[in-house]
Amino acid sequence: MALKPDREYNEVTDITNFWTTVAAEKGGCASVVTQGSGAAMGVNLTDEANVVGYVADPSGVTAKGILLQTVTAALSATRDFLNFENGEIRPSDKCTLVKKGFVVTDMIPSGVTPTVGASAYLAASGMISSVQATGAPQVGRFETTKDAAGFARVSIDIT
């Protein structure tokens, strides 16, 4: 689990992007993989240019929001059930991203100890860090320190 239910985002979410073709845990910060032009209102990943995912190098990328769903691969070609209780989606499906509000996440790199009020930056693999990598965008600020389980409240402000 990477996202606790304690969150507030007042419908400031983005549902215009497709998740890339890999599985992912919810609670991390998604970034642009490919970007469309104009309205870019495709109906599937193959004709849609608005694709997001967790990027390996945060330098110079555009952060899009905090992933609210778990992305898991299909069980098999003939038997596949989504876990609707978890808000589960499949790779290449539309995803929901929080752009403004706060979330409680454990997607913080090990060894990073954020302080209250510290700026939150995009880190490698969708992590959120108080240490800025070269060229990494700011995505908000830390509202709490990490608890014993590694969770911290992060205020998100991505425009």
C-alpha cells in the first residue's frame, strides 16, 4: 500500500491521460511520457499521445499528478477481474491523477527524511523527495515528517 485514505483533493484531478504499459503502485507522482497536441482526445493508448508514467530520471520532465489507482497487469488472457474496491486499472488504461490537495503516501525514497514545510520534488520512479535532483520539478511541500511506517502527508500543487 502506498497511499492512505486520508486525502483531500476537492475534484482537482486529471483524467485525460493514459497510463503507460507497465504496472505501478498508487501514490507516486506521474510524469509525461508522451504529450498530445490540441484536445488530444484519443480512445486508447495506440491513438492517444497523452501518456504518463513513473520516469527513471526526473530531470526536465513535466509532473502531472499523484496516481490514485493501482496499475496491475491482467491475470491471464482468458480470466481477468479488476479490483474495483482498490480502484485498480490495467496498463494502457485511463488513470486519475491528483493535481491539487494533499495525500498521505510512502512513495518517499529510503534515506530521505523530510521536515515539515520542506519542498517536495519529483524523484526517480515516481518517488517524492525533499532533496531536489538536478532539473526535477517541485510538486508541493511536506506537511508532516515520515511516520514509523514511512508515510508522510504531502500537499500537492501541480499546475
